[in-house]
Amino acid sequence: MRRPPSHAIRYLSPLLLLAAGIPIHADAQTVRGRLLDPDGVTGLGSAMVVLEDRNGTEVERALSRNNGLFQLTAPAPGSYRLRAERIGYATTHTDFFDLAAGETITQNIVAAVQAITLEGIEAGGERKCTVRPAEGLAVTRVWEEARKALSAAAWTQERGYYQYEMMNVNRRLEPESRKVLGEERSYNRGYMQAPYVSRPADSLVNGGFARITPRESLYWAPDAEVLLSDPFLDTHCFNLRTDAEEAPGLIGLSFEPVPGRRLPDIGGTLWLDLSTSRLERLDFTYRNLNLPRTILTSGIGGTLEFEALPNGTWIVNSWRIRMPKAGMGTNLISGGGTAVLQEIIVQGGDVIRVHGNEGTVLEADDLGGGIAGVILDTLRAGLPNARVFVEGTGIESFTDPDGKFQLAGLEPGVYSVTFSHPYLEPYAYTPEPFEVEVLADTDTPAQISFTAPTVARIIRGLCRDVERPESTVSLGQEVQANGILVGRVTDSGGDPVPNASVRILSGQFDVGGPVLRMDRGGVIVSTNESGYYRACWMPVDSPLDVAVLDPDETDPSDVEAASLLTEEQEVILSPASPLGRLDLRINPM
């Protein structure tokens, strides 16, 4: 997927140049006019007015303004006519007229009164390969309405004078459950050609919609220009379909690669509203991918959503491309290595706002679904100021004074949600997450609730995920190793230090249990994002020397002689109360 770079120069259309008093092609042939309602009285805006020659070739197109005015320029003298297109209404043509060199004429258009409805069209009856929709019957009616919206989107993309605020999304999904493993979001704003721009149609049709090599895998989605192009229309069959469960109230114009085509390609469906004839979205999947069956999944594909702006321009306001990420697994029959589907990568973006010369012309509604709920404290009252977050992402919210929270802007999927609170942080403790499913096409957020644990319960569960050593021996005697040491590492200004390495040494015996690194009576643990650390199954009733390692000067093979960022501090954990705390501060040398 390729996005055009942002630029700081605003494109001015011929109408704006004219209004500003800037001359444009003084010797050009110009047609001015007004698109009127069927009564010939009121001007109609947001319609596409097209100038075409005697061969039916399009010369130029422009949107009518709110009062119905339009202006078009012909490249040469000749015989022309005007075509006015409104989604949901029959197309209107004028008679042909002659345009002399340098001449400016006025041609008003009275719009056709006939409304176009897609209701009653039966899908699935005709299964032959219709390469060009204009050659079909029922297919023609649906294609014509889709073409109007796509043409407006292509026209908007060509001129590119809007400023867009966008959110870009990169997600990782577990293949089977579609659980969200991670998500990154970034935001940008700038003038650009369009929110989403694909590769040229010739490149995609002749080179394929995907490029898969041992070194990289690239996938592309079409844009409006690609879907309208001759190369695409000549290499794809079109038919009609409906889906009452997944697309209620819509009719689909489906397409597939023509028989015999072997390049990586796409098949999909353009969905239109039955009552308004407006184009809603494109769903597509990839075809002819040279991948093992163990990698292929029905989720490989994407979605483009279309939006009409108030002035009649159209954009792709949301897009997603779902791609497989391969890994190595074991063949259960042969025992040898085999490629497996490790993750599904989702890349895309959403338009948050669109700015034009007249101000903000579009502001997106809530981007996605949500999760709502409450966190209760140990007395069953609401717990305020808790941070609720989705694991693996930057999505978070804070509870209000009643302990209530809401996470918004979530796409359909399964999320792991948990929380933190200042009273939990000293123990580097995070409650077990809840897995919550966010459904598509619903305004009701998924509901969950948490009950904050007591301190005693926290202490009992601190080392639940760390294997306990069977025994520890010192000087021939068994020694208890059930202590837990927690603390926080801060810098000289008192700010937490994440990912710091805290070394704990015992001069009498080795410490067991899974650790980041262990060497001769020592264990190293790391601080979390809030600067807290936790070390499990420490020796009790025995001195422990604790310090923060200097990562730049430490020899990994000898942590006992490592360079330190703090002086060693001694702590002894009590057998009667095995939980101890020791905070460390890194002071400048």
C-alpha cells in the first residue's frame, strides 16, 4: 500500500482561480452553466457534470456547486455535449452543441426526474462471466451507480486539495481466535492527494496485487482509479450477489479474475445501499497467491469504506489490508519443519477529519466499537483513578469517581483487558486480564467488571507465574527460599526508570527459579514501565546485596563483578513476613 506524501501547497481548482480573479487559458473553449432541478428553478449541487465529445470520450468533469453552477474547459473547438450524474437518479444528457475556438458559451441542464432504485433486483440468476458491466442488464444498473461514486472518488483523488487528519493502524492477530496480540496507532495531518492511493492500474494488473518472495511479502489494495480502469475491467468478471446476514439492505457487485489468470489478484464485492444506491464499501480477498495451504486463510484480504463529503466529492475514509505472517512449525506426520500461519498482520487507516477551504467538511463518528465497565474496590465501592488498558496496545482509559470506564475506537476482535492502580504498583502486580470480544455493527459496548484484590491476595499471587525451586542448600542444610523482594528504581529526579536491571546477590547459596540471567548466587530482574521490580523465591533470614547494573559496562559472563549504577544495599527478608521492599535511586556519578 502506498500513500502519497503530505505537502504544504494547496491545490486551487479552476473555479477557485476564476473566483480569485486569476486568468486561466484566455484562449480556451469554455462551457458555463447551471444544473437545475426537474422544474428548472432550483440549482442542484454535488452532481458530477461531464463534457464529452461526439465519440463519447470524456473531456473534462467537475462538480456542480451548491447553487448548481459549473464550468468546464474543452481542449479544442468541436462538437460536445454535457452529461449530469447524480447518485440515485437517472443520468441527464444535453443535445450536442458546437464550441468555436476561444468561445465561452452557457448551457444549462435540467436534471432528469427519474429516481434509480436497486430494490427488486435479483442476484445470483446470471452466473456467466461479464467482463464489462456495461454489457449486462441487472449488472449494468448496479455498476452504473457504483461507477458514479468511484468516478467522484477518482476526481477527488486527482485534484487532492483537502487536508486530512488520519489515524494509521498496525495490528497483530492470533490466527485462530483473532485475539489482538498487539496494536500500534499513529496520527498525521497534511495536504495530500487522497487518504489512500494505490499503485497504478497497469502495474497491479500486469504485475499482480501481491509480491511474495523469500525476503519480503507485499500486498496492495485497489483504489477508485484502479477499479474504473480498462485493464481492471478487462481482466475481471462481474456478477450480482446478496448476503442477508453480513450485508443486510445491500446489494453486491461481485468480481473475480477472468478464467485462466494466474497472477496474484483480488476478488471481491462492491456493496451498495438498496434504497439510496450509494456505494458503501468494498470487501476483497486475494487470489492466486503462491503460498502453502498451511498459510492460506479466509482472512487474507481487505476492506475499503467510501464516504461522500457534503460538496459531492468522495473519498476512501477507512481501509484495512489483512496479510499472513509465516513461521516455522513441525509437520505432525513427517516430523519435519513446515510453514505455519503465525500471525495475521492488519494495516490500514481511518480519516478522522477532512478540512477544505470552507473549514471542516467531515468529522468522523466514533471509530469502532467499545468496551465499558466498572472496577470495584475491596469494599465493593467504585475504584477511581485506575488505568484500564488493552494488553499489547496503547489503548487505555481511566476510571471516573464511580469506578466506571470506557474504551472506544476498537475494531471487531478479541481483546485482553486489565488494569493497574497506584496501590497495586508497589508490588509490580497486574490482575489477570479478561478476554473481551468486540462485535461488529453494534452500538452497545461490551461489558466487563473487575474487583480489585486485597493486599493479602496480591501477596499470595505475586509469584503465581514463577516456578518455585524444590529446595536450596547452604553448608549442607536446607534453607527456606520463599521470600519476595519488591521495590522501585528512580533516577536522581525521582522519575521511574523502566527496564533497569536489578541484581540481587546472596553470598551463601544460589537462587533458583526462572530468571533473566543467573550466575553464582545472583539473580537479575528488570523493572516494568513504572520502574517497579519483583524478585520471587528469595532466601529468607540471610543477607541479600541489591544494586542496579550499568548496562553499558557490565560483563554478561560475570555479573558479580559488574559495574553498578547504585551502591549495594543489604536487605534481610524475615521468615515470618517474607515480603520485603527496597527502593533504589540512581544518582549521577
